[in-house]
Amino acid sequence: MLDTQSTDETAALAEAAGAEVMQRRFTDFAQVRNLALDAIQEPWVFFVDADERATPELAEEIRAVTTERPEDGWWVPRHNYLFGKLTLGAGWYPDYQMRLLRRGKARYERAVHEVVVLDGKAGHLRNPLIHYNYDSVAHFRAKQTRYCDYDAEVLYQQGVRARLYTPVTQSLRHFVWRFITLDGYRDGLHGLRLCLLTAWYEAVKYQRLRRRQAN
């Protein structure tokens, strides 16, 4: 296990369970995952974050594909639990993540919302990884606030510029996309609340892009 100097009992619990713990200073998400890829000698690496859980069914499927199939990377679907509720609409499922990687065939890029560059073919697993995402609205707001600053800077570096009305139009577009196009309405009031929240933070992102332009 690669631990970035956590302050809870993560490292101690991992060692007690028999895991070898490596300590590294946190820089960004892509670099940390690449450090793990370089340090591990096994032919396959399966990344699981602290708020995720792998089921026995997923473990069995991983054993099968890594011994029987030629692909070098595998997309894993996720069951996202938001505010304690399994959420299947608004783009939260299947939410495929490239997590099962043949060592030497993959590298991570981008500091936040990191992406895999795979040198080979990819497949899709059937069994989901369980993701306990945002446990409360306050938790959601705290994380989205941090992401807004980063995402606004990425847009600015890409040459995107926002006009006075852009936060409103992008927020409306985002709500329609999640609630209607991605079937957020199927999750009822829970889906409506999520779509409104994500639309609000889309507006915040473009407001911060405008502030970045002004500076």
C-alpha cells in the first residue's frame, strides 16, 4: 500500500492486515499513482481508493481476466453512493474507471481527475467497485469548491474564456444534461437535488474562470 503520510490509522491498519506500507509525500494524484506503479513488482496493479470497496465477485472476475485475457488495462464500473443512496442516474453509473493495469503498460497524467495513458488494448469488467462518494451535502460542497478552482484554471490554460452570461448558460446546460440526457430524473428527488447541486457548481466554476480572466 502507498500511503501519503496520512494522519489517521490507515497505515497501521494496513500493516496489521499484512500489507507492506510505503510512505511518500503527496504531490498530486497522478504522480502518486505512478509511484505505486514503479514500486510494485507484480505484473498487475489494481487501484482502490480509501472510499472504495472491492467485492468478492469483482475479485474473482479480476483473477479470471488477468490470467485468461490479453488486454493490458480494464475499465471497472462503479456503484456510487451519494448521501448514503445508490445513485444510478445523472451520469453516476456505470462511471467506468481505468483501475486494473498491467504494469509497464500504463502511466497516469493530469494532477487532479487523473487519466490513464494505456499502451495496449482495454476491456470492460462487469462487476462494480463500490464507491462511498459524498456522505453529506457539506462534504459535497467542500470537495466541489476545491475542484472548481482547479477546473477553472484548466479551462483558462486551454484558452476558454467566459462572458458575463456564461455561468448561467453553462449551469442550465449542465442541469439539462444530467437530469434529462443522463436520466437523473430516475433517482427522484435525490436525483433532482444532485443535478441542481452540480449545476450550481458549474456556474461557480465559470464565475471563477471570469475572475481568473480579470486577474
